[in-house]
Amino acid sequence: MPHAEEADSTGKQETEQFETYRPLLLGLAYRLLGSMWDAEDVVQEAYVRWTGTDHAEIREPRAFLITVVSRLALDQLRSARVTREAYTGPWLPEPVATGALGPLDTAELRDTVAYATVHLMERLSPPERAVFVLREAFDLPYDEIARILDVTVANCRQLHHRAGRRLASGRDRFTLTESDHAELLSRFLQAAQSGDLSGLTALLTEDVVAWNDGGGKVRAALRPIEGRDHVVAFVAGLVARYPFGDSRLVDVNGRPALALSVDGIDQVVTIDVHDGRIAAVYAILNPDKLGRVT
């Protein structure tokens, strides 16, 4: 049975080669979709296509797989946007433990997977998001991105410029060290739990926004809470009405975040920081989105 043995050996080699790219592909798909569940489905479909392709025709496996995953993710994102528009309350990305997000060995890879950035990318059209991620995170040349998306190079440049302009006002530039970020989170929680409203106010920017994602599964604010006074009042109301359980720091999307429970409901809270103050608070309470944190 030499031919069967050769086929088994070839199949094993193809699988092993794919697995070396899986972390990178998951990170790419997550940046495009904001959901690790969807990212895993896309990467698995890419694996099926990988094994069904004549590898003699694949000159650059990395480029081939990035192309397949990008196109699959774009299709998925277009259909997901319809679902997200009908979502109960604000739709927030799925928080993911940093170690599960693939390589983060450049500032661009870390910045494009930061929770605030992934959330901001919801503002973009699917093609804008794809161009932004492929250019900013993976440093692909415009002609390569144009080939993947089947657009002209000029259109590709225009999409990247438009995406950058849309994101410029809100992106977290990673100005705090990890320890300073964690300390700010801890001070925020301590001020909230102790009822120190002046201390809490001092930690927030004037135009801070608090987002809560319960997905209709658990009790949560159905609209973003905008402005420092409103956010302080909202937090003070939570503390007055509901008991806070144990909390701990977790490493999520390349930054420290808080895992805690309020009135027995588990949630992950992460923040966006501008000029040393908290500019956005993201509370993810939907239990379907919390499985990738620990």
C-alpha cells in the first residue's frame, strides 16, 4: 500500500504546515470579525480549502492562507452586520485572552487587537476594515491587498485613508504601560466600590462613554451612557443597588482588564485611556462572550 502511505504522509505534512499558521490566521480573522467564535469557524473553513487544494499550485502558503481567511471573513462580516444591527443593546466585541490572539510581536499587531480598536472598527465598512487590518497589522503592500479584495490599488489606498480618518479620533495609542493601565483599572474599581464619587470623577474624561453588552441574556443598559456626570451617576447607582463580588485582573486583548461579578452576574470590564484618563468603559456581560477570557 505505498500510495496510501504516501497520501497519509502528505496529508499529515499539510496539516502540520497549516497548524504553524493557525495562530496568525485566528488573529487575522478575529481583528476582522470581533468574535473568536466566528474567527474559529472561518479558520476551520480555510483548513478545509487548504487540504482540498493542489499544493503544487501554492507558491506561498502564508499569502494563500491570508487571502482565503480574509475573503471568508469578509463574507462572514457582511452577514454578521445585519445580525448585529438587530442585537439587544450595544454589540461589543468578544474579549479574548491575550495568549489566544496569535503573534503580538509588533506595536501594530498589539494596537490593532486592543479592545477599543476592535470596537472602533465596527464603524468601518467590511472592505475598509479589511484594508485597515491587512495594512496596519500585517504590513501587506497595497497591490497585495488589492489582489485579495479584488479592487484596484487606487481604491485600496482610498479605503485605507478613509478607515484611518474614521478611527483617528478614538484610537487608544497605548500610551500607558501595562502596570499603569492595571493601576488605573484598580483605582476605578476601588473608587466605585467605596462610593468615592469625586475620586471616580477625577479618573474620567469629560466625554467618557460607558458601554454595556448583555445581549438580551442578562440585565444591562440598552444604550451607551455618555458624559462624565452620567457615567458617575450610573456607577454610583450600581454600587448602591447591587452587591459586588470578587474581582481579579485578567489579560485581555493585550491589556489588563477586570473580571468581576455584580449581583451575581459575571462580567469583564476593560477601558480605553486618553491622556491618562478613562475615555471609555466597556462592560461585557453577555455570558456567550465570556468563555475566551480565562
